[in-house]
Amino acid sequence: MSYRSAPLPTNEAARLDALRRLEILDTAPEEAFERIVDLAVSMFGVPAALISLVDERRQWFKAVRGLGVSETPRDMAFCAHAILNEGVCLVPDATQDERFAGNPLVTGGPAIRFYAGAPLKTAEGFVVGTLCLIDFTPRPAFDVTQRALLTRLAAVAADELELRTQKRELKRLAAVAEAARAAANEAAALKASFVETMSHEIRTPLTGIIGMIEMLGSSGLRPEQAHYAATLRAASAHLLEIVNDVLDYSKLEAGALETEALPCNLTNVVEDVVSVMACNAEEAGLAIGAVFEADVPRLVVVDAVRLRQVLLNLIGNGLKFTNFGGVSVRVRRVGEIAGDQAVIGFDVRDTGIGIPEADLTRLFQRFTQLSARGARKAGGTGLGLAICHRLVRLMGGEIKVSSEPGKGTLFSFTLPVALQPGAARLLERPLPLRGRRVLVAAPNNMAADLLAAQVRAMGGDAVAVDDSSLIGASLGAARARGQPYDALLLADEFAAQLEVEGELEANRLPFGPLLRVVRLRARGGAHQGEALQLPASEAALLGALGAPLEVRPPEVLASAPTTAPPSGRLRILLAEDNDINQIVAKAMLGSLGHELAIVQNGVEAISAVATGQYDLVLMDMMMPDIDGLTATRAIRKLRGREAGVYIIAVTANADARHRAQCLQAGMNDFLTKPLTRGVLNEALARYVQFRAEAAGGHNPTGEERGGV
């Protein structure tokens, strides 16, 4: 007896494409499909059930129960007929159905008699196979309810096919993402390596340039030559600033710049930056100063190095684009203190040319300089503000800007900080200038306003005037109200005018016996009598006003105290392969009175240290043969006292990761190129302090010494 093969579906090519996209043919058994055929056998009481998928030449079983085969030819397949139907394909007795009566699967093993198959339809609507039931005896009864149950169970199997596809796609996407992440990490590592190499290659010759200029300037030059040397020094400092900006931004782009939060006194950090920028402000005839609001915790844990970098950039930017007035820094607390956590806000405001609103959105973009005329005047890379933005975000903060042309610019940023023990308790102390009334008189109204704001922040009552003709009237009016001023902070320019007019000498101003007159002078001015230098630190202002100094925040966990420079002649070994840097180091250390020996690489450094002739070693990090880290580890394994020789790293890489590497290798201190004579002298002073502490029985670690 013959049998009839099923015709091909009208959409056969598209159906086969859909089947191939499932990527399921000839795959291993999967538990989800195995459970479905087990459930079918149990629910319908049949000896066999299949999940069958039909390709161009066969039917292949993804899951099978009750049959000993995994596939059959398509021309014999009952499922080849079932995929042509929308509903269940039912064959109660195959021997009585002309399509299957002569089918070898009926006439021979496994001797199929009953078949019921429901189509497996993909999400796209293609029937790729069936969920089918098989019995080896006829089953004339298969009612509507059973057909509906089989159809629903087939839909579950089809959903499992779709879920399997989605899982496979997610797995593929995860693999793509992992490959992209690995590629990004590799690219970042390559970029970081490139930045490190370029940092070394650029800073190394800069060490020679800056060092030789410094030595040239101290060699007794004629006035004209000294002017040339000063011009070279200024140009090299500007070049170093540009190089630092480019390298820092490159490190940020490569993810190689790290932050390191350490205990510090916020007062010291901000006032140090203001003090550094005071010379620039004075040269431009501008005021500068910092005001701390009374509720700001001072003893915090933050990356002070990066905070200084941001403040220096923002203040420097303000000074560049300000022609009158000045730049102020206000430090405030944002919100309440939560446990040992707080948020500190920093406002850097200038009275400069301002920025059009349309330009504010691109202000933090790299290489952006908004004013062509201002850019020519100020110079630079256009990276400073982009670096500030990245650094603030890296430290967990936010930065924003507001401005109005002709009225100045305000940069505000916030930083989350941890509080040192006792920091919050210090805020409970009484304000040191409570009850004090102060008149501030200075021709630069911003300088006067800054001092007045400082007085008010410390609890005092202050009024600022910028016209000398108002001084007498202000003092007299206060006295008439019965609220005389306790102190007059008087700019030198006004004091000279009043002396010429005879006001001070004749006591025509109603100073009264208790009025304290404090002269205000620019930094570096002559010191005749009592004078307060501007910008004034909190401590200096308190001292000038006669306030008790003990109420100031103590220097808890602040930076290590400055040590005196070494007085004796030191025997120093320099491991450095660059000829110019060798010459610079020899000149600098010779001028400081020390004896220097030079080796070209790490191997020679190990041999030289083994002789026991040297007090300390200046170890370059990147040398031929073996690098500075490897050489240091080898030195620490020497026998005898030579193993403990004091080693100072000299490197162009200045981030926390490299400092940590140096510490782990056994180094004692860390210097960043380019070097100056002052930096070298401070490092040698730290060595002397270390030696003194070691002789006293205390052997400090690198962290205790404030070194690496």
C-alpha cells in the first residue's frame, strides 16, 4: 500500500528561514522542552509525545518520549502534514487514512496508529513544527476540549522557543558588550600607557630646561641677562602649565587619573591657594580673598591635591578675564551634616568681562576659549575648565556656572566630604569676633567687601567703604549712635591721604581711646608698625583685631610640619640616564653643598649602593636595563645597612597609583619632575628628619613621614 507525502507550504522558503533563525536544529536536549513532552504524555495518557521541527528534508525531534529515534525523513513525517493546518491535525487510525496507510512508520516500526499534532508558530507567524501525541493503537475519541488543551500546550512550547531566542540574543549581546568592554579596557590601558610615556618624555626635558634656567638665574647675571633669564623662567612656567593641562586631561580621558581622599584642614587648603594666587592678583591690581561661612566644618577628608587644582584653575581663570575688582572664594556648607558626612560648596566669583548666556553650555568643553580677544590675552590650552569639570565629577561633586556680560562670572561646585573626629564639635564653639564692630576702608571696593565679609563670618559686625572721605563720617555716625567701632582696617593708600591732611596726627577723626587702627598693605609691602597683609588669612585677621587665637580650628591631622634644610654635606647617588638632567641635578645639589655621584641605570645603582658610600639615592623610575622599582626591590634585599638606604623616587608620573607602587617597592619619598632646587632641598630636609627620628628609636613609615 502506498502513502502520500505532504505538499510544501506556500511560504516554505520564508518558513525555513524562520526555522534557521531559531538556531535550534541538532542542539542538545533542554529541560524546558523535556518537561513539556512529559506533561503531554501525562495529560493525554499516550505512550509517546514529540516536539518536532520540520526542515527541508526531515523532521527532527527537539524533545521525544516513547520513541527510540531522533528524526525521520520529511516525506514520511506526519508533522509535514500537520504544519499545513491552523488547528490540530488529527489521525484517529493511520491504517484507515490514505495519506499514511502505506507509510513505513505505520506498516513497520514503530507502528503508529494514532496521531494528533498542534502547530508551533513563531512570533513572526511561521509554523516551524508541531507538538504531537502518538499512540500505537487507534483512538477514535479526541474531543474539542482535548484539542484545545493540546493547542494551548503547543503555544507554551512555541513561547519557549521565543524565550530561547531571546535568551540567546541576550547572551549574544552580553558577549558583544563584554568584547566591547575588553576592547575599551585594552584601549584605556594603551591610552594610559601612552600618557605615562608622554608624561615621562615631556617632563624629562622640561626638568633640564627649568632646572638650567633656575641655575642660570642664580649665577650672578648682569641686569640685562637676568631679565632674559626671568623671561625664560616665565615662558617655561607657562609651557609647564600647558603640558600639565594636556597630560591631566589625557589621563582623565584614559581613566588613569585617580583621587585620594586624605585628612586635611580645609582652611589651610583654600588659604594656601589664595596665597599662591595673590601675586598674580597684585600684579593685575586686583583683590583676592576667601570667606568661610561659620557653619563650615574645617577638618575633613577629601582629595586636597585635586581640590587645590580645581581652585587654582577657577581663580586663575577669573584673574585672567578681570580688569578691575577681583576674585573671591566663598566656602559654605550645603545642607545638614549627616553623621560624619557633609557636602561643602565652593563659590569662585569674579568681577570680570562675563560670559554670554549662549556660550555657557559649551564652557566646560575641551579646547574651548569663548573670547578670541580674551584667549589671546590669557593664552592657555582651553582645557582648564574641562579639567575642573572632570575632576569635580571624579570626586563625586557637581559644578555649574552663571554669568552676565560686563558683570562677572560665578563658578560654583560642591564636594561630598567625610568629617574627621571632632570636626562637628568645633562648630559649637563661640564665634571669635562676636560683638566686635569693624570699619573697613580700602579703595578697591572688593577688597573692602571681602574683609568685611570675613569679619561677619567670624561673628563680627562690619561695614566697608571705598572712599576716604567717608571714613570720618562713618566713625562719627557710629559714635553718635552709641555704637562706636572697635577697629578700623585702613588701606595704606587712605592712611597716606589722611596723614597728609593731618587727620590722624591731629586726632580730628573721632577714633576714641579704644579704636584699633590696623594698616592694610599688599603682600610684600613695607612693614612699618602694625600692618595686615592682603589677602588676609583668618588667623592673621584675628590676630590683627586682637581676638583670642585659641578659638581657631586646631591643625588636627593637617600636613606634616616643614622641616629645616639639611646643614651637613650629604653623599647622594643619582640614578638617571638623561644627560641634561644629570647636569641639572649636579648643579643644584652642588649649589646646596652636597656631594653627588651619578649612575646610568638600575643595575649600576644596585652595585653603587652595595658599597655603602651613600646617604640617600635619587632613583629615576624609567631607566634602561631595569627600572627604578625593580632596582629598589633589589636594594632592599641587600645584606647589612645598605639595604635600608633612603631612596627618593624621581618620576614624571604623579598619581596615587604610582606613589603606591613606590611605597610597596620600599621607597621613602616621591618627587615629580620637573624638579627645582627648592623641591630638592625640602626632600633632603625630610631625609634629615627621618634620620633623626630613626636615631631616636622611632622608625617612621613612608605614610608617617608624609612622603610617598
